[in-house]
Amino acid sequence: MLFILLLSSQITVSLEPTSQVVRFGDSFELITTISNAQQLTLAGYQIGFGWDADSLQMPAAPFVAPTDVLQDLFMFNAPPYGSGWASTPSAGDGIGREYAFLLGIALTASSQFSGTSGDLFRVPFIASQATQQAPVSFNIDEFANDINQSTIVSDSSGGSLSVTLIDASVEIVPNISVSGTYQIGSSFSLELHDEPSHAYWILASLAPAYINLNSVIGTLLVDTTSPSFRILGTGVTGVAPSVISRTIPGNANLVGRTAYFQAASGTGADRRLSNSCQFAIQ
């Protein structure tokens, strides 16, 4: 019976992006919500979460909206809107996984929260060019052990309550992946994820590139000047992923070479480049 009572009194803190699929260049917010099924009186919180700064840029500081709860005192350390942590330099260098740490407090009894659910704070993000097909994760308490501060929700007496944590992720499109058997004479498949109704081109080359076209279109990652450059397929994206299959030519001179692939998607202001994928020909 005690075990059931403990479970029923838990608070749930969730990270909830306003969109789970974002196109390169799209803006969205990560909203942190709290569920309080037992309608306990809540007076404060501290929450930390990690994100991928190479894939998701934070263009402005975290903030609270007028409808958010426990906001009498709101503070944060969220690089680039904060100094990071001396004990964990990687959580503040602007590269790879970063960490945000935020707290909110109700300074008066009238601003404490006893509702069943509410929002705590919001963090704005802009999606960068995809680096992979797997979704990009937001992980609560990712660096908690390194900075010696974990997620806490407190009651009106300052006591810590039992908390369940729910992480989140977003997929950045367009993105591309490859699968198959990478031997001469064998077939492979390329899978493109994007929003529907975008024209696309699948680019291939035996040479890589790194040419930053601009901050909107992205970086060209296959060498279009190489004699090996090919457009392997074109089409229009639909609701389901776009898949094309091709066969590696039975040319022994290809063994040991690496094939590079990238998708170009959209026209005009909607033009975007995907991540690149590759394989070594056997």
C-alpha cells in the first residue's frame, strides 16, 4: 500500500517541443511542463537539461510567459545566455552537448501552485542543418552529476517531492540515410525524410566537400565538381519517406572508394540541404 501511495503522489516534469519535426531554419520553443495530479502545493523548482548545440541554436534567453507558474523569481544559466560551469567546460563551450539550468520560485503563498498541470518556462530554439537522421534529444539532468545540481520540485515547506522526468526529442529535416550491401554489383537504398510537397534531388559523388552556401540553404557536403558527381534521383516528398534504390556498378576500380550522398530539397526560399551520409565500397 505504501508503494502505491508513493507512486500516486509523484510530480511529473516533461520537456515538450512545440513541434516534433522541424525543418532546417525553423523556430520552435521547448516548453517545460509540470503535472500535479494530487494538487500538492508547489513553491519552487530547479531543472537542468542537455541539448545538442551543433543541431539546435538558442537565439534568445529562456523566459517565462504570463501564464507560467512559480515565476516570482526566475533565473537560469543557459549558454550562450550564461557562463556554463567551470567543473564541466563542455557544458558551455558552444560545441556538442550543452546544458541549461533553470529555477523558479514562488515568493508568496498566493503565487504558489496547486493546480493539476502548468507550464514552468520556455526556451527558444532554431534548427540547424541536420547532422543525422536520428532525432535530436533533450535530456533532463544530463550533466546533473557534473555540476552537482539535479532536478528538484519543492513544496511550500521547502521539502523535495518525488519527481518523474520525461525527456523529449525533435527530428530535423531534410535528412538522409543509407542502407544496403556496399559491394560492387549490389544494391543500396537512400531514405529521405522531409515535409511533404518539396521537390528534391539526391546528390552523389566519390569526393566530399564542405562549402557553406549560406545560413539558409546550408553546407554542400558532396563535391559537385568531381567527374564522379551524379544526381541519383529526383521527385517530390510525400507523407511517407522518399526512398530510392540503386546498384553499385560492377567496376573493380571502385573497391576501396567512398561514396558520399546528400539531398537538396525545396525551391526558392524553401531550398535546403540535408546532412550527408556515406559508405566505403567493398
